[in-house]
Amino acid sequence: MAEYKCSICGLHYRSRELAEKCHGWCSTHDSCNLKIGEQSIEAGAGRRA
């Protein structure tokens, strides 16, 4: 399965669309969006622990 990465904050996503959405937010607001970030692979790993 492919992974896509936001080149600004470094979070990984399973879809290109989410990675692009994250990148767009990060570049516009100079911050992370929690609603987008909670869909990242890293956030999912925390839920499984």
C-alpha cells in the first residue's frame, strides 16, 4: 500500500488527497490541522497501541 507524506510537517497518509490537503493547510496557516492530522498513519498507530 502506498503512503503519501506532507513535505511540510512530515505526517504520512494512505491517500494522496489527504497528504495534499495537509500540505495545503500547513503551507497556508503555518500550523497543523488536527482534523486532518488525526487521519494520518502516525495517529492511527497511536490508536492501535
